[in-house]
Amino acid sequence: MIHNGVEDEEKWLAAGITGLQQNAFYMHRALDSNNLKDALKYSAQMLSELRTSRLSPQKYYELYMRAFDELRKLEIFFKEETKRGCSVVELYELVQHAGNILPRLYLLCTVGCVYIKSKEAPAKDILKDLVEMCRGIQHPLRGLFLRSYLSQVSRDKLPDIGSEYEGDADTVMDAVEFVLQNFTEMNKLWVRMQHQGPAREKEKRERERSELRDLVGKNLHVLSQIEGVDLDMYRETVLPRILEQVVNCKDEIAQYYLMDCIIQVFPDEYHLQTLETLLGAFPQLQPSVDIKTVLSRLMERLSNYAGSSPEVLPEFLQVEAFAKLSNAIGKVIEAQEEMAVDGVVALYSSLLTFTLQVHTERLDYVDQILGACVSKLSGKGKIVDGKARKQIVALLSAPLEKYKDIDTALKLSNYPRVMEHLDDGTKREMANVIIQNIMKNKTCISTSDKVEALFELIKGLISDLDENPELDEEDFQEEQNSVARLIQMLHNDDPEEMLKIICSVKKHILTGGPKRLPFTVPPLIFNALKLVRRLQNQDENIAEDESSATPKKIFQILNQIIETLSNIPVSELAMRLYLQCAEAADDCDLEPVAYEFFTQAYLLYEEEISDSKAQITAIHLIIGTLQKMHVFGVENRDTLTHKATGYSAKLLKKPDQCRAVYACSHLFWVDEQDNIRDGERVLLCLKRALRIANAAQQMSNATRGSSGSVMLFIEILNKYLYFFEKGVPQVTVASIQSLIELITTEMQSENTTRDPIADAFFASTLRYIQFQKDKGGAVGEKYEAIKT
């Protein structure tokens, strides 16, 4: 059916164009022969094609434009006729004898233009006559196009100030009256279209009306271009007349479009000075009108106007723009009870943008807007609508973007109350926005109160909330890394306040659950250790107040935090953090504290770390940390060292045992500490490592039929050379020589697996010995006895 309808319409349009072109041809022939009578006859017949009711607005427009082009030629002919002596008054009367009213009025408008240009009668009288005569066409589509033609041909002939058609003292009022009258009639015709035809075609009619809206809107554009329309006239006459028509038409499409037109075509200054009148119309509009969009555009224009020049800001204060806009929004929301949540928030978001632009310093206004938004959202629970959530995020983001400082947002008491209405997913999104703003602007959060308020705002990222939607692992890690960076940025030069900050962060992040803690605990630990380094020179004899920040107190807090971490399956991370804290305690000369941290690390190693690869990494970390410790007395150090060597010898694989045992040799000889120089135990470790290496070869020979690589022996040789250079008396030339011979023999053995890396390593080691010999002096003399 639709397909057939479209085909029929094309046929009717084609027939209309054919008829129009045929009559236009005869009209041109009459024009060329200066035959006025035939020209009028054929032009009337040509214009009769516009009497059709079969075409849609789009197709009718095509036909109208062809007729319009022909009327331009006819107008030129009429001008020529007047120059040849034909009376324009007679011509004006003559065209009124056309048989049908529609062609008659098109011809009347065309001659009317020539009449105005001749200045034989005042422009205002002719225009008044034309606009009144056009009442004769009440068919909506035909009437709209006729009046559009009148508006088009008369726009440069209005009796405006400075125009060649200017009249008496009320000349501008005459021009305004003409345009307003034409606008009013066109709007009535446009609205009437909605009520013609069956109800089932309502959507089609609305679509067709939307296509025609610019015909009506052009009148308002013409009004805005009239030079004589100053602020007073706009305030007293133009705006009230337009708003009267808009409100009285009671049509949703017309009201939305025309209010938007008013905002777009008239100057910002006029809007500001007539704000009360304009805003007063909004609550009177139909409930279904999308007022939020129109009001938002008005506030956007006013915001841009305020931003255009600082000189205009006093005008906003003078007219109390904020109070009027805030009041109007409240009335609109009350009048439109069914307004969706996203509409309510969009209005307040626009008002907030306006306020941030005009009243930047008035934080009380910003908080007032957020408070009004909270009161409208109260009782609605969590906002689930996607559009509304986006609007709330935009509302909350605006102060951050404007002030570039989270401190300012933290001063707004209603800011967290708005966030309470977000679901957990959107809270997380908003928390990300806040953190990114802090990162971007490098904001330093320097007091515990601010940290407390901030972490309340971003709890969507640091706590396990009620809802627990599945998160993409990559997104989750990115979010938690952002929180970690934020924790690192927290700082205060005052140790007492910094300790409060650490305690505040601790309270919040420990609610984070097993997935979050591995991301959030380490940065807090390292931030606290930075504070410890600052305090490590503090005099131990100063009386410590319970609340004062001391290394000992901070270590107690750190112990509690890491203990929480060790209760979830990230024991390797917990062990690393214990060792870091032990190192810091060592720098502060707190032996009992350092020993306790080592004890905790050992317990984790024994009870939680069972993976062989993890054990290897852990034991080397323990050895490396213990080697650097200087605070331990002989007894404590022996206990810890003995444990470490014991762990080394119990690793699963022989090569791993061997490497860990020879690494333990460094625990007994530390250059920087004269009291840790036990050559006997160094040699004991090295010999034990040799025995394990030998056992590894025998196992390889038994299981694979070959003794495997000699890499372990070469590594041990390098340890011998290291301690030989350091002056360990128990490491002698003879022991080194015998080890070199052992490696050489093994490498020449047929049972040994060829290993190019081991060959290169051994060759490099021998070159080093030779290099030391060639150095001469005490070092060269020392190495001289070693034969390579």
C-alpha cells in the first residue's frame, strides 16, 4: 500500500510539474510579446497547480519552488510594465480578477512587491492589505506556502529604520506588526495540520509537520533582523506576543520548536534582560514538551555569553539570573510531574554549568544546586536508567573540571549525597573520574579529614560493595593501579598528620577484600616507610606521646596491615613487604622490630610458600636482605642465618640447593661489618655447595647416563675467587687450584654433556685470573700462584 502511495504521489507531482511548465511556456511567450492580459491568464493557470491536496509537504515544496522561480520572472515583467507607463495601482487591482483565490493571492503578493518598490503608497498599508488578504487560504499546507512566499518577497521591503521604505514615527511597529501577524497565522495553520486526517496517521503528520517547521521559524528570524527592534520593544511587544502565541497554541511540536527558535535567533543580551518573562512561559507549556532541552540550550547560550567577556558579568548579577533560573527549574519540575529522572538531572547539570561560568567563586550556589538535585532524587533509590546515570556523572564531573581541584569538591556537603544515588558500577566510574582529575592536576591531599572524605567518594573502587558485577580483569587492574598511584600521592610534611592519613587509608583499604588488597596494601606500606625514613634520625630519648608519630608506632601499624595481607593467598607479596619493613627497622636501629619482621617472613616461607620456584625466589630475597642487616646481635643473627642456610639445603632440586647454599656464604663475610667475618663458615658453605654439585652430577649420571654440565662447579669457582680477593684466609690458592683441575678434568671426560655456555663461562673465568696476574702489584702477586 505504501509503495503504491509513493508511486501515485510521484505521478501527481509529475503531472503538476508538466501542467506548470506548459502554462509557464505560454506565460513566457506572452511576456516576450508584452501581452499583459495573456501573461496574467497563463500565470494564474500555472499557479492553479499549487491548489493540489494530493502531495506530501516534501513533494509540494518541489512544485512550489518551480512556481517561485517563474514568479520571479513575472515580477521583473511587472516592473518593466510600470516603467512603460502601466499604473501599478491598476495592475494591483487587475490581478484581483483571477478566477481562483490561490493564484490571485500569489499574483497579488508579486504585484504588491512592485507596488511597494514604486513607493506610490506606504509600505505598511500594502503589507497590511496583503497579510489580511492571505487569510483567504485556510488549507494548512497551501496557506503555509503562500504566507512563506509573502514573507520571502517582503523581507527586504519592511518599513524598518534606515530602510528606503521607512515611514512615520511608528514605522518599526508597522514592520513588527506585519511579521508578527504573518507568524501568528502561519503557526495556526501549522498546528491545524496535526488535527487533520485519521488518528492512525498521527506519526506521519508529525513527520510532515517537522519538515515544514522552518517555514514558521523564518518569521522569527526576520523579526530578529529588524534594526528598529531594540531591547525595550523586544521586552514590551515582540517577546510577549510571540510567547502568547506559543503558549496558546497548546501544541507539543510547535511549543518545543518555537521556544528553541526564540532562544537561537534573538541576542543573548535580550534573553538576559527578559529572563523572567521568558522563563515564566516554561511552566505553561504542555507536559509532553521536552523543556529540559530548551532550558538547557538557554543556559548554555547564557553561559557562553558570560564567558565571552568579563564586562558582561555584572549584568548577570544585576538581573539575579541564578535565582531566576533556579526558581524556573523548580517550577518546571513541579509542573511536569512525569518528567524522567534524566530530565531533572539534565536541568540541574545545565544550571551548574551556567553557575560555574558566571558565579565561579560562589561555592554555596554550586552546593545549593547539588542539594536541590538530591531533594528531587530522594525516595527514588539507586538510579538504574542509563541516561540518568550519565547525567549525574556529568553533573558531578563539572565542578572537578572547572576548579581542577578535588579540595573544592570536598567542601561541597551535597556532593557525596548525590553520589549515594548511583549504582555501584557508576560509583566506580565516578571514582575513576575523581582519581584521574587528581592525577591530571597533581593535587596533593594533605590532611586526614580530606583523605577521609575523598576515600568515602571513591569507595566504589576500594571496597567490596553490595553489588558485585563481573569486571574485565584488565579494567579491574587498571582501576586498582589508579588507586595505588593515588595512595602514593598522599603527603604531609607534618609527621603527626601524615600518620593520621596512613591510619585513615588503612581503615578504608582493608575493606577491599582479597582481590584489591594486593594492589592497595603495597603503596600504603611504602608511603608509610617514606615517613619512617624521615623519622629515623629522631632522638630515641624524647618522651613519646601516645599519639606522636614514631618509627616504632608506624611499624606496629605496618605489621597489622601485612598480617591482613598474609591471610589471603599472596604470601610471597606479604613476605617481600615484611623484608622491606625489616630493612627499614634496621636503618632505625630497632633490632626487636627487625627480628619480628624476619620471623614473620620465615613463618610465611615455612607455612605458605610451597611452590619450588617461589621458594627459590624467596630464599634469595631472604639471603639478600639478611646480608644487608647490621642491627642484629650475634645471637639473633646466628639464629636467622642458621635458618636461612637450613632452608637453602632443603630446596627440591639439587642445582637450586647448591646455588642457595653458596649464596649463604655471603652471610658470613660482610665487608662493611668487621664483626661479620667468619672465614671458616664461608669455606664450609662453599664446600657444602661443592658436595651438592657433585651429588647433582652423580644423580645425572645415574638417571641419564651422563654427568651433565659443569656449570655449578664454575659458579662455585667464581665464589672462591670472590672471597679469595676479599682476603678470606681460609680460601687458599690450593683450594682454587684443585677446583680448576676438577673442572678441567670433568670437561674432558667423555661422560660430561657438552655445554657451550659453560665452556664460555669457564674460559672467561680463566681470562679473568690471567688479567689479575698481569695487573702486577699485590693483586698480581696474589694470583700468581694459581696455574691456569
